[in-house]
Amino acid sequence: MKIQGLPLTEVAQQFGTPVYVYDGEKIVTQIENLKTGFAKAPLKIKYAVKALTNVSILKLMKSQGVGVDAVSIEEVRLCMHAGYAASEIMYTPNCVSFEEIQEAVELGCMINLDNLVMLRKFGQEYGGKIPVALRINPHIMAGGNSKISVGHIHSKFGISILQLDQILEVVEEFGISVNGLHVHTGSDIMDADVFLRGARVLFDSAKNFPDLRFLDFGGGFKVPYKPDDVQTDMVKVGEEVSAAFNEFCESYGRSLELWIEPGKYLVSAAGYLLVSANVVKDTPEITFVGVDSGLNHLIRPMFYKAYHQVENISGEGRDTKRYDVVGYICETDTLAASRELAEVETGDVLVLKNAGAYAYSMASNYNSRLRPAEVLVWKGKAHLIRKREEFEDLLRNQVVFEF
């Protein structure tokens, strides 16, 4: 298996395993797909930083004219370190302290608030001096399960659309300047209808805010995980949402910007996790392949029940056999169950695909394991963009108490 003509087995040999590998050209292609789909609207892409926070990836996004959406002050600072001006960063926190919001204001970020408590505090502190966007919860169930659907009535995200009157009261009381409205319903959304339902909520709400600059439709575009998997028809979604948006702008009286904030769509398929087989373990029921990674590096199969296609890239030409691919963590960390792979031998390199989003960014040091290296393939060459952790990293911030 190759990325830009570069065999992944060579990447594993050069950098060792486990290692995350990202295809920079694939990221650029996904960006272009979005621009093409929404060509008929004044589109602004805001990459959802939490999907993959490596500074080199952020620099790549910036080089392609993509803005960023950050959910923590640390993500804000990473974006600034990558070269973004604070004014290019949308800060969309959830359940943070007001002090963190103040810090983002002082840095000069765009602010996107998702609860009435912070909106009131914001009004008391800044009045109409600092513009703010509002994240609305549209009460739309989308995305397939509760872990990736965030716009339903039981979600902690956003200000309920049923509280619009209270929003307007607070805005009027403090003279708050609202420059944007935002909805995000969830992930793995396949068709335009869900986005249009969210759009209608925004359009109806927008009539109450005369000074808007943009409407943010969130992200959640479906990416394929299996060879025959479905995915979002970006041309259809882009055309339908753009048409509805342009029609709204006519009734609103002036043109606004259409924002989207993809994360997984931009980086998921660009990422690969390379691991080595530590042991092949036969039992009366299952043959396990134990690898040098686990839920500490890729928690998505356990947390989201996510499917990641697996391939034994060292086993070309061998007969196939069914395996459970499991990690080296002292938990049940099955990365892939009942998979037909080229027969696996100890030391073989396996690749887990679609590992670009919510993979390294959710990694941990559980079991005191070290986090892996990250590599970016750009113009046919592999570049180290994060060193593999060393044991000293585990001790770096510990303060030893002497008994």
C-alpha cells in the first residue's frame, strides 16, 4: 500500500511503529471538494481543530485558505502558534469558565457562545463593544447515535431554540452585538435534508438579528469507512444548502457569509495508523493479533463503536485468515473484530485506515504507554511532524514527594 507513491512499509521502517501517517494531498483534495460543492455561495471553511491538532496540519489548512474553529483556549493558542491571527479563529467553547472566555476576548478571537448564563455575563462585561455569535440547539436528531449527535433536545450543546425569547431579552438588555448564528447537529450526516432543517432554524432565528455577518451550518459530513460505504454527496448538499442560503439572503436584505466547520471530512481518510504484530494468539474460538498499540492511541472503536478498515501490508500474496486485532492495553481494547486479513506473522505491519480524525487528538498515556510519532507525507516524501514520546515525558510534570 502506498501514499503518493511512497510504500507505507518504508514509512514504518523509517519511523518505527506505532506511527500516525497523514496524506497531505488527500487533505487538499477534501478542501477542494467542499469549495466545489459550495461554489455558488460565499463560503468560509472553518476547520474543526479538535479533529487533529498537530501544528503542521494547522499550517497546511492555513496554506489552503481554511480558517479554524477552536473549542478550548489551548486550541486557540495552537492555532496562533501555527500562524493564524486571533481574528481568524472562531472560539466555540462548551461549559468553560467565564475567565477562559475573557482570555479569548483579550487575544482577539471571534466568540461563539452556547448558553444563556455566559451570554448574560458577556453582556454585563462587554455590552455591545465585542460582537458575539450564538450557537443554537435546533433539536434535530442526526448522526446515527447519541455520541455523535449533538443537536437534539437532550444535548448539552447550544442554546435551545425554545429559549429564543430569552436570548432576545438578554441581547436587548445589554445591547449585545450578535454577528453570527451557528448550528451543528452531529456527525456522519449523509444528505442535504438535515442541513436544510438546521438552516431553516437559522433562517427563522436570523430575522431577529439585523447585524449578522455570517450563518454557520456546522459540519458532520459523512465519510466512508468501508470500500462500499456511503458518504455525503457534497455536490448535492452544497448546491441545495447554497440555494436556500442565497434565497434567505435576498429576504434578509443583504448578503452574508456561509460558514461550515468540517473536521472529520477534511482529515479522516487522510490518516493511517501503522502498527506491528507483537503476537498471533490462537484460541479454540478466535485467533488474536496483538499489536503494539491500543485504545491509548485509537479509542474510537471502543468509544464510538467506530469501524476502521485493517490491512496487513506485510502479507502480500499470502492466504487470508480471520482475526481479531487487539491492543496491548490491560483492557478489552479490540481495534477490529473478525477481519479477513492476509495471514499475519509476528512483526508484520498492519494499517488501520480512516485514522486522521479524533485519533491522535484523543490519545492518552493510559497504562503509562507512550504516544506515537506523527508523519506527514507531502509531495511524495515523509516528514516527521511529531516525535515519539519518551519515558522522560511521563515524568516531566510529576513532583515527587519524598517520604
